[in-house]
Amino acid sequence: MKKNYKWIRNFLISICVVFVSITIFNYYTDSFNLFKNSNGNMAQDLHNGYYITGDNISVNRVNNIYEPLISNMKNNIDVLAIGSSRTMILHKSILFGEAKLNYYNFTDGTARLRHYAKIFGLLNKYNTVFPHTVILGLDPWIFDEKASLAQIKNLLNKNKSKKNNYSQLINYEYTKLNILSLINQKKYLKSKKLQDLKNSKNVTISPNGEMYYPFYKGAASLDKLLQNVEKNLKECDKNNSNTKCIKYSKLNNFTEVEYLLNYLKERNVNIIVYLAPFEPTFYNHIIKNNNFKKHNKDIVDFFRKNHIKIIGSYNPNDVKISSDYFVDGIHLGQDGVKLIFKNLELNY
């Protein structure tokens, strides 16, 4: 019996030692300046106007990139874009050229409704004035998330103190990021000019959170693009992938999205909803096989009923966008974005 107690005691001591070691390691490594001020980390470099690129720098980027940016903002935000990788290409230079305005773009892969609420919750947490204009890149899959209204409200009303940062001390993703930051220090590159990092094989992040992925640099031939779209559609149908193939029987979350829109209206935010088009072959497939004609109509009618300005359309024919403008079945290239946003007005 005493042996068993000794084994349990040693096990608990070992767990405590590991726990304390991880906590100390994350506090002192602190790659994203969550606990102390250091000029040697990526978050500080972003604040100092550098573009950064390197292995795994975008891991868990809401906590590790966007929160540090928001927590140290010196000026009010003029325009904030939020969305998925389909919104990532909305770069300031494409939308506004050389205009002098404070612009941020906070994307998160296949962003769901919780992502939007998290970003607005961080603005509340750090008492940041809400932007003049918010561009919401809203994809159809956000209506299939089944996020509860209670979850959205909780994320919007995030505690305004900074004590939540300390959860990162035992966060697996932040631990991994800190380890990788030490291992890959030589691979971590920065420059005040995006052009200097054009050959990076990793994602590049701008001082305002914009992300540049390597695959946007060059365009495949049209034949190759269409072959890849067809191949991916077959794979989606085979695996019943909800996100990529828009396979769901009905739409949810209209109530939650409406709450989010009203939340912004109450704060006098000018709201623009961006409906990124799908590549024509992809769009025709989901119209034919996935009941998307009805889904599309329901979504557009919803925004019109709520008097929300819409830019773009899921239907590429509505915005006169052909396959030539796409890099794959769901992502536009820069020329497509320029075409859709050429008449953008902010109504200052």
C-alpha cells in the first residue's frame, strides 16, 4: 500500500514540476509580448512597422498576433476587415491605394461566427474605439456553425482586464509557438518592405495584420485551374466536406448573425458585407447538387432585410467574374478583388 502512495505522490510531483516548467518557459520566452515588453519578438516588430515571415508564425493568430496588435493600438481604426482566407486578399493597397487611413485585416482560415465575435470582444477588452467601417467577409458556412447566441454574447463581452493573457502560460499552441520561435530564430525574417520577403515559402504578415500566402504569387493556367477545381469537387463529394462543398440541408445562425449586426449598428459602425464569389465551375456544382440556389437567396434576402450594404456575390455571374480571376475554386486573385471593389465608398 505504501508503494502505491509513493508512486502516486511521485506522479503528482512530476506533473507539478512539468506544469511549473511550462509556465516559466512560456513567461520568459513570450514570443508575442503578452507578459512583458521586449523589442526582440514578432509582435513588437509588427508594431514597429515590419513585415514578418517564418515557420509557424501564424499559429493561433487571434491570441498571438491580433490581440497584441489591438492591445497596443495608438490610433483609432478607420476600416477593419474580418473573415476567412477568402477575405485575406482584401489588402489595403488593393482597396484604397495610397489613401492614408488606419486599416486592419484579421482573418482566420475557415473563419466561423465565433472568430468575428472574438475580434470585437478584444476591442472591448482593451477599450479600443470601434472602427468607422467594418468589412465582414461572410461565407455561407457561418450559417451552418450552430453557434449559440450565449456563446456569441460571451465572446463580445470579453473581460476587459488583461488577466486572460495568463491562460497562455499553459496553452499548448503558445508553448509550441515559443519552442518553434527558439528553434527557428534564424528563419525568422523581417523587413519594412513586403517586396524583400517575396521569395518566402511561408506566410508573410504585414504591420496591420494582413496576410500574404505564397500561392497568391503566381497563377496556374486556366486548364490546370479547372482540372484542380473538378478534382477537389470530386474529393469534396466523396468525403462530404461541409465547408468546401457547402453541403448542409438548411441554414442556421440567422439570429446570431443578426445580433452581431445590430451590435455593430448600436456602436455606429458602418457595415459592409463582402460576399466573395465562387469560381463558376464550383458555383454551378453547388447550385446543381447542394441546394445552394436557395441558400444563396436566403442569405442575400437576410442582409437586404437588415439594410446591410453588400459588395460582391457568391454567384460569379452577378459580378462578371470568370474563372480567369481565380486561384482555385473558392479564392479570388488580386485582379478579381480590384474589379469587385473598384467603386468602394466609405461615406466619411
